[in-house]
Amino acid sequence: MLIIFLLSTGSIAGTAEGQSKANRNLITGYVTDKDYYPVVGALVMIDHKTTDITTDEKGYYKVRITPGVRKVGIYSGTCGIIEEAIAGRTRINFRYPDSAPFEASSDQVDLTRDNDKVNIGYSTIDRRNLTTSVSSVDGTESRFASYTSVYEMLKGTVPGVLVNGNRVLIRGFTTMFGSNEPLYIVDGIPVSSLDDLSPRLVRSIEVLKGPAAAIYGSRGANGVILVDLVNAPDIEDGTEVTALRVPFADTNPATDIQAKSARLNALVNPNDKNAGVTFEYGLSTDYEFSVRAIQDPVSGDSSVSVSVVVDGLIPGSTYHYRVVSSNSFGLGTGYDIAFTTKGGIPEAGGVSASDKSPHSARLNGIVNPHDLPSRVTIEYGTDMNYGMIAAALQDQIDGSNPVSVSAMLTGLHPGTLYHFRMVAENDLGTVRSEDAVFTARYEPGEYLHGGFIFYIDESGEHGLVCAPSDLQQTSVWGNCSPSGAAGKLPGTGKSNTEDIIKGCQETSTAAKLCNDLVLNGYDDWFLPSVNELQLIYRNIHEKGLGGFKETYYWSSTQDKFGAWVFNFYYGNKSNQDRTREGVLIRPVRAF
């Protein structure tokens, strides 16, 4: 029994010692950034050399080491390189500081290659050890021999990859900025598209998303498509950890867009190397023009805003542009973004005629220049062939809002019907408004000669206007009975007013107030006769013009019973006592 116990004890001790040794050869831990967020898809290094181990979605890693290994490290395309001495520890957690180096070098090591290798950009790893999303296409398959583009090779071949022409979307990715297309890398070099790549040159295609694409940072936010070409060197485990130092270039939307100019914007990270920055732009994605950014060249290891103002653009046209940045390691190209310059053919309409007389008229319209300097004229004539042109008073207009324009015509033939239309012209074209007509004559309700026209005589050349508002002061007709002042018909108000002033010694009669008035540059106002007031009621007040009160107005007409008034509420005339208070006064004049 004692022998069995000793043997048993020795066996247990041996097992425990073996397990302890095994545990000492296994290093585990978590990797976080400076804000304690998991670093996903980072490569684990042993003594400065890459392995086939990557951190999972929680930032966790597990790596087995061999005796003599002194250091374990982590490489992340977004956070950099960080290392720790093992010193007998089996749990080593990493937290990145605010800044970490992005380069390290060492001799290559050979790691086991006992199953299919998958290219994830900076190295290849065993597919069975891969915990993130990677899909592969073997470009050497005979079925691809007749294909004409790499996009055809991807279409219907890789699950979750949607292809439409030369546009690729890895399902599950969307972005708030620019394109949703993935990052394309051909033999380790980022490219803007796969358009010019022949399928016959493709050895393999790897599609990365999720943590597998994390080593590319924000450039891989929409996934990564890695293309290896025939006869290109393999990316093996144990290669030197040198971050891909091609600049990161991200095209941003254009601003300050005008008819012939715009500001092109982008973000560029030079990746700690001096980098040149240019913008390519044109009417198509062939990009006919190239211009250097104002900030060219840029340097440092953080993103820099770059821009340039381009001019000489065609108004109302759609332009494509992208940013291109290059350093000693290669070329970084941003996505294509389109913008449309301001400007369009002008619009013209809303034509009308006003201030009409037998010999003149004001022609009006509304023109929108649509952000381009526009010239405005008016065509007019006695038929729709027009034949005469007048420049608008606002003949040169600009901006994005409608502008009221007009022209004053003179030398017209009295009583003649005229046709007219607005014409607006800018760099993009000419537009003509609809046709409109007017007759060269006075019209009741027109505002001319200091007031509203309410009467036109038989000649069509003369008539009467009323002041645009009542006199502020009221007065009695007059406490007198002058001779005359009995006219009722249109045209008698002036002589009636003269009779009242001559026959009444009072200084504040309604007639005297009108006679002393100076308004709108005229000093020949008088108190209207009763029939003149009736015409004002019909031709002005009933059209909603003049701002009349619905009460009594004095006329200059009298008889033996008193003075006549006109009621603008009932539209009738009556005789009132000459000393009645509160009766309103509206002066008139002849033209």
C-alpha cells in the first residue's frame, strides 16, 4: 500500500509539473487602445516577428511560445507597435499609449505551414486560425479565362459581395461620407479601382471585412479587397513589421460652389513622410485636369485638411474630383466625389404694363439670372414680330433670386395696341417670356401725374387724378354763399374752387385747403365737383384703391339749399349744411 501511494504521488506531481510547464508556454491577454476599447485584428509578435495570431473582437489573444522567447508584442495598423518582456508571465495585457511607433525590424522566422494560407495584407495566416471574415477567389481557375474584368470574377463568387458594373459593396458596410466602396490593394499597393486590371494577371483575391480589415484603419472601414498578381512575391509570416506608409487620402465634399469656381477639399495623412497632394478633376472620371493643393506638400503622422480653389469651370455642369497624395512609399488616392456648379439659363416671366399714357408706358417683368450675369431687354411692336428693342433699366443682373425689371417706352402712338415680351440672356442661353399686350392710352386706376386717374376726356390726352390719400385736416365747406360754384359735371371742380375762394373770406374752407396743397411735385389741386366725386367712387374706390373712408366727402358744388357731399358708404350724393363738421376732403387735379 505504501508503494502504491508513493507511485501515485509521483504520478500526480509529474502531471502537475507538466501542466505548469505547458501553462508557462502559453501567453494570453487583452489589447486595448488608450481609451480602453478593444483593439481588434491586431497581429501578435514574438521577439519582433509576426505570427499568425490576431486579436479577436474583444481584443483577446492567445499565443504559444517556445523556450528562450523573451518578448511578446502587438502590431496594429491604427495604433502602432507595442512590446512587453515576458519575464515568466503567462498573462500580459497591453494598453496603447497616446502614441506608439509604427516601425520595427527583425530577421525573418519560419512558422509552420500545415494548412491553407490567407493573405490579410501585412502577412498570411492559417485559415483554421482565422477568426474573422475572409473570403478567397482562386484566380487560376479555368472558368475565369473568358472573363474581361476583375469585377466579373467577384460577382456571384464571394458571399456578401455585391457588384454592379465597376462598383463593389461588401454587404454590411455603409458610410456617412463619400463612397461605400471597399479599399482596393493590388500587390500591397492601394489603388482607386480595379478597372485596368486584367483577370489573366490575377493569382488570387482575398475579401476582408470586420477585424480582418482592422489593420487598415479607417481606410478599411468598408472592407478590403486584396489582389495578388501572377509572379508577385508572397507575403509570409515573420516578415519585417513595417507599416504600409502610403499616404491616406480621403476626398471630402466640395464647398463654396459658384457658377465658375469651387473649393475642393480632402483629408490627407502623410504617414510620417513628406507627401505631395494634388486634386484631379474633370467632367468625367477620366479627370482631365490636375492642380496642387494649397497646403502641398504635407508632413506628419496625423490627418491634415487640404484644399484648393479651381476656377474656369463651366456653369451648370457636373464635375468629378478626387485627391491624390504620394510619398516615397507610393500613391494614395481618395474616392471620387461629384459636384454641380451653379448657373443655368435665365427665366423670364410675370410681364405687365403700367403707367400707360397715349405716348408712353412702363413695361415690367421678373427675371431669375440663375447665378450668372444676365442681360435683359424688351422686344415690342404692333404685332408679334415685335421689331423694336428697349434695354431694361436693370439691364445687367446677377444672383440666384428673381429680380424685378422694367423699361420705360416713349414715342408711342396714341390708342395703338402693342405686343411685348422680356428677353434674358447669359452664357448658357437666351430665354423669352410669354407675349403680353397693352394699349397706348390712359387707364382709370393708373397712378400717374401725382395721383390715381379717375377721369379721361374725349381726346384721351387729358383727365383728372385724385390725391392718393385724404387731407389730414378737416374743415367746414364754408360759412358763406358765394356766387357760382354750382358746376356738377366732370371738369367743373376747378372753377367751383376758384369761386368759393373768391366769395368766402374764411381761410380754412375745404376749397382753400385744397388750393394751398403742394403734393407729389404739384401745386394745382382743387376740391372736386359732386360728379367728379362720383367718378372717384366708381373708378377708384370700387377697385379697392385710394384708401377711402366709408363716410361723407365734400364736393365744390353748391346750390341755394347748401353744399353737396358724396357718401362713400352708400355711393350716393346729398345736400348738407355748409357748416357741417367731420366731412372729409380729397383733393384732385387736372392733367
